[in-house]
Amino acid sequence: MELTTTELSEIKQLISFPKGFTIITHRNPDGDAIGSSLALKLFLEKFGHTVKVILPSDYPGTFHFLDSIDLCIVYDTEKAQAKQAIDQAEVIVCLDFNSLDRIDKIGPLVQDSRAKKLLIDHHLDPEPFADYVFSDIHASSTCELVHRFILDLGEGDKLDPKIGEALFTGLITDTGSFKYATRPETYETAASLKRIGVDDYTLQDKIFNTVSEKQMRLLGHCLYNRMEVIPEYGAGIIALTKEDYVEYDIQRGDTEGIVNYLLMLKGISVAAFIREQPTIVKLSLRSKGDISVQEICRNHFNGGGHKNASGGAAYAKLEDIVNRFKKVLPKYVKKRP
Ligand SMILES: [Mn+2]
């Protein structure tokens, strides 16, 4: 969904006088959620706006280096400030999610707010809660769309290396360093950000080469002790138990990216990373080509996301979820001879 010329000029009008903006992104914010939010904050501040960013839950330490990240309001621990930021907002911008249940208890607050609402996102099926919707499911990332949005406003000259660094973060995290979900515009965005001075080598180093010893050993454990391969369906599964969580002292973010190792196996095109949390079992699915893990998640695991990267959760036993995944596989993947 593109913004019409009329909508763009209305947004230009909104931006032209100092206002209170509140930017909200999804729970468990990733590089794209955080990068797009901070980039838009830094951009809007150049017009004299007061800009608050609300994250429903805390962000991974990896992104500490991003400019202004320490100013984000984390709803889980700063509820009063988050509520105030929504109350005082004249414009609410929702980034990298498109249904209000992705922001938990903040959802109803956003729903009830009388602020103008703008949504910029690249996930399937946006809910109609915003006044302005810029949604493109073919975009690599919300960061790619925020960059487009800034250019469409005719404000490309406001881009600077700090904004560029935040945007580039979303490009590389949502595409696995340009390995998937790219299109020509993705590289054009990267090129234009590099041209304004983004140091992408340092950025990649800061984002990816910060694994702790604990995480590296956890990865080893997952691959050596918890991995199951189902060659006839080209599938791989890693399932972590509650006990693993204790033994490896697994914190939010520690398991990030582990699912992708399964897809490095020759002949594997569907990957499931399933973990047993205190009350719920969560799963992340990845796939290659035409296999839609989005459908699998939507139909069987109360979730969704993208065609090749989705997630879900269910109140059940770990082994039941593993078995359910195995059971539904034949519906989505052809058996191999
Ligand atoms: Mn994204």
C-alpha cells in the first residue's frame, strides 16, 4: 500500500511544525524494529519535533551502540512513561508491525488515542488501525521503507551517517547480510546509505561479532545434542528444554539466529527452532523457496510473519509441539524419493 500524493502532502504538513511524535515498534524488537525507530526519531528531530520511542520489551544488548537507543522507553519496565508518551502524542508512528496485538497492552492505548497514526511496515495483511499506511510486503525491511518514505517526502538531504547507520542496521539484520529477502531497491538503499558515509564493515562487525562464550557454547549444544534431521522432508529441528534454559542461563536474545544454522545443511529447506518457556512453547520457522512457513505458523501454531520466516507459540508440552510440527510437515512439503 503506497501513500498517495495527497497523503504524502498531508504528512508533510504534519511534519512542518514542531509536534509530539511517539514511535512504537513490536515486542522483542530486532535490528529492523530498533533501526527504523531510531532513524525516524533522529530524522524527525531535525524538524524540531519532540520524539519518543516506545519498545514493548527490552532490546538486545548488541544494539547498544546505536545513537539515542538509551532514550527508548521500555514499556515492560517504564509503564507510566510509555502511557504518558502515548497520551501526549499528536502523531503516533507504528513501525515494523501491523496488528495491535504485536504490542500487547500498548495496543488498546494506541487504538484509543486520538493522535494521527502512520504505519510503515513490510509484514502481510496490515490491520486497518492507522490513518496513513505505507506497507510493502516485498520490501526487505521496514528500514528500507523508512528510507523510501524520507526520500518521498523530498527530505533526502536530512539523511546523515547516524540515521544511515540505524537504517543500515535493519537492512542487514532483516536480510541476514543480504542473503535473503532482497530486491533491487534493497541494494539501492544500501548504496545510497553507504554514499552518505555509513561504515558498513564496522557496522557488520558490531552487530555480528559480539557473541559471548556462553552463547557460542549454547550453539554448540543445540547443534550437537538437540538437533534432529528429517531428510525425507528436507527438515531440521532444534528443540530446547526448560532445563537447557537453566543450564545455559539463556536470556532474551541468546538464541537469536540459531534456527538459521539448520538451513546451512545440504538438502534442508525447512527449519524449526522450538523452545520450552515456563508456560508456553515458542517456535521459529525458516524455509527456502516456495515453502511457506507463514502458512504453517498461521494454521497450526497461532502465529505468522513472512513466507520464509515466521513464528508462533502454543500452550502445550515441548514434545507435543515437536510432534505437531512433524505431523503437519507432509501437508506443506513434498516427500522426497
Ligand atoms: Mn522487519
